[in-house]
Amino acid sequence: MKSKWVKLAVALMVATIALAGCFGGKKAAETKPSAYQTALKAGVKAVRTDEFEQAATHFKDAVAAKATKAAKTDLAQTKAYLTAQKQQRAGRPVRALKTVQKAQKRKHGAAVLASKLKAFAKRLTREAKKYKRAAALLKEAQAQADAGETAQAKATLAPLAPLDWTQTYLKRLKAHYDELTQTLAAAAASATSATAESETSSSSSADTASSADKASTSSTAPDPTAADQPKVSWNQAAGTKDDGDKATDASASSSSDDAKATTESGNDLSAASVRSVILTYFGTQLSADAVNAVPDDGILQAYKDTLAVGGDVGYTVSLLEERYPDVVLTTAKSTTTADDTAASGD
């Protein structure tokens, strides 16, 4: 009987030891981490230290071990983060922002990834805003520059000057900004130079006109007879030629009366009549002997040249003074009329 109880006790002890071994082994197997858990944990750790390339590799391993929603989301968001970084470095902040915002819509991902994407999206939002504004101003300034509105284009570009153009998100716009700035600077310099030349030319012209006015004043002022002399057209003079002939020195009658000229109004004046009119109105300034000594052809040529430009008697006198200086009295000055301008122009 005693041996029976001994055998039963031994059997119970063996069974207890066996059961303990079985349960202990199962517990040990369950506490050992799987390949999936190891990869997922490594990926999250890499994200925390901003090592997104390594994180992507670990998340790939996790998906390969066990394609859960969490693993797939972690891998997709990590890839999106890397893509957005490349777009940002290429000077495309607007496109990078869209990439991140799309990744944020995925669910079941790691909390650390969601936090990283949120911070990145906030930074890209600021950059995209500056990028859009810079691009719009550049476009407007370029249109103004193309239209020749240099000052307006420079004013449009002014707000862009304070920007840090070394930032990667401005990379694609920097070349355009630099080129347009240089173009506007060159155009402004050219305009300034042209204005300076124009002002110099105007000043020179004004000085010349002033000198001419002074010369004209000094030429006519000393001779009150010339200053008071009325402006007489040849049509008017032709009507009073008989009186002019009486005032002319008797030697004028020795000139050839056959040489004649025809005025635009149809009046015929001989060389003697021309002399008579000239001496009648300008006798105090001219030498009668010298005027009578001028060949008839010379008298008539001066008369014809005057009619050709619509000049008056004073204009004819100016031509004679220029062509036959001896006709001017040594005490008189050269007669100047409003028609002298036309003479100098011819």
C-alpha cells in the first residue's frame, strides 16, 4: 500500500515538472521580438534622429515581414518626406508642400512621423508664400521692363531686395531676379546719360541764343534810325517807287533801266527802282555811291533772292551788305530784320 502512494507521488512530481517546462518555454517564445517589430522599432528610431533614408529601409523590412496598415503608412509617409525634401532643394516649395499635405492624410502611422510632417508642412507653407509673391512681382516687373517702364519695374522689384536669395526655395527665381536687376540698372544708367546730354545740349543752345540776342541788340541799338525803321514789303515799296526815284541820287539814272525783275504780285521793278527803294528806307545806313556802283545784275539778284523767300526790303539790304560790304557806311551797323533768320538758314 505504501509503495502505491510512493509511485503516485513520483508520477505527480514528474507531471508537474513537465508542465512547468512546457509553460515556461511558451512564455519565453512569446517575449522574443519578431523581425517585424524589430524593423518597425528601428524605423521609428531613425525618424526621431531625422535619418529618413535609413527609416525608409527599416519600414520596407517591416512591410516585408508583416504588411500591416501601420507599416505601410510609415513607409509611405517616410518616402513622401524624402520626396518633399528633394523638391524643396530644387526650388519648388509649392510642389513640396502639396506632397507633404497629401502624406498627412494617411492614417495609422507612427506619431513621430506625423509630428515631423506637421513641422515640415509649416516651414514649407512660409516658403511657398514667399516664393509665390516673388514670382508674381518678377513677372510684373518683367512686363514693365519690356514696355520700357524702367522706373516702375525697379519700384516693383524693390520689395524683393531684402530676401535671402541664398535660400534653396528661391533657387529657380534667383537667376531671373539677377538678370532683370542688371537690365534695369543698365537702362537707368542709359536714360541718365541721355538726359545729361540733352540738358547739356539745351544749355548750349540757350547760351548760343543768348549770345545771338546780345549781338543783335548791340548791332541795332546804337543806330536809332535802323531800330525805328519800319518793315516794308516789296509790294508796298513798289507802290511808292516814284517817290523813291526822286530821292535817289541823279547818278542812278545812268543805270540800265532795261534790267528788270518781276515780284510775286506781278509788279516789275528795274534795278534803278530797287536802288531807289533801298536808299529811301535805308539811306542813313548805306553809301549812295556804293549802292549805285553795285552792278544791276547784283541788285536784281538780291531782289530776286528776297522774293524767293518772301523777304522784305530790309532782307534785300542784308544780302547786299553781305555780298558788297562797301555799301555800308563806316559809321553805321549792319541792318538786321526779322528775315535775317531765313538768310542764315539758307
